[in-house]
Amino acid sequence: MEGRADLGGGHCQRRAHRGDRRRVHRLVQRPRTRRGRPDQRDAPDQGRPRGRRLLRPGHRPEDAGDRPRGTSGPAGQHVRTYLARAGGIVYAASADGEVHALEAASGKARWSAEIAGSVGFRPLAAGGAVYLGSRDGTTYALNAASGTRLWRFRTEGERAGYRWGAAVASGLLYTTGVDGTLHALDAATGTVRRSFRTGAPIETGPVAAGAFVYVGSSNGDVQAFPA
């Protein structure tokens, strides 16, 4: 059986073998006109309350006091922001290296910091630290309360499509290297405790569960290493 989900369109389709009459399952029934086409006047996002903007590209929260305000970035520029949450704080990191800590309830800025690399992945907040990965394979650790940089760890090599990932378990930060190596770092100092070669670029993970850490490689393998 073969499946395909398209949540962006508001429905889910399932291709089935012959004889199975249930060929299409809809999670959200779209409004229909008399001709059977979607009615754009009743689009799902119409009439819904809009979120309050807390942060704008290229703007540091302290420039406008407690609540981040400011002007947007250059016209036509697409700035992606990556988010993580721990407790009542939301951590926002952008491709220009800016990192902000905001109170989740009010949007009030706790601190702002900047790293040398271009953030291209979702941060990880755990154990009083915020971990970030840059596109060049460098891992940064910031103090979650103040934004002060604790340490950084850079892996060697270059690879298009590199994907940074991290997981914390038993005082160790497991992170992916550009060359496909899984590194176990001391979460407090960034010191390398041990490293594992996977034999292929890591595409997903790491995921820490129980006594093992799991990663998925570009060759389709899922590998487990002792935590």
C-alpha cells in the first residue's frame, strides 16, 4: 500500500489497491461551490485572529524597550527564524546569527545575543543552556538565562545540504558532524567525550532514548549507538 499526506492543502489522500473503495480520506472538508470547486471566499484562514508580531527580521528587541518592535528587513528578503521553547521562554534564532530570548506570555525580551555563524536549524534548549547549529557545522552553547556564550565546537569538512541536529542525555550533548560523525560532547564544557563514525552523511536525528542514541543516514540506514 502506498500513502501520501498533504496537510498543507487541508486534506489527506490514500492510494489503495484495486477493490478498496475507500480511496480518499479528508481530514478537513473544503467548502464547495455549485460546480464542486473550492470556495475561496470561505477559505479556512478567513476570520481567524492573527498572532501578535513579537520579533521582526534585522531588529534587536532592546532597540524598542521591552516589547520587540521595528521595521522589517529589506524588501523581498526572506528571513527564516528557528524557535525552541523551555519553560516560559521562547528562543528565536535567525540566519543572520541573532538569538533572542522572549517571555512566551508577553513577548518581553529577556536578552539578545549574536553568534558568528548562520543559524539554519531549530535550537535545542535543555539543562540551562541553548544549543544552536550553524550551516558550517559549528555547535554553539549559550547560557539560557543570560545569553552568554558558554562554548563552541566546530566539525571539519564541507558538504552541501548538511543538517545539524542535537540531543541531550546523561550530561552529554550528541550532535552531528559535517563528515557524518556523531559527536558526544560534555554538555557543560563542549569537550569531546567520544565520537562515532556512521559511514554516511547524517540526515535525521540524533534521538536519545534509553541506553541508545539513534541517527538516520543518507543511505537509508538507521543506526544505534550506546548513550
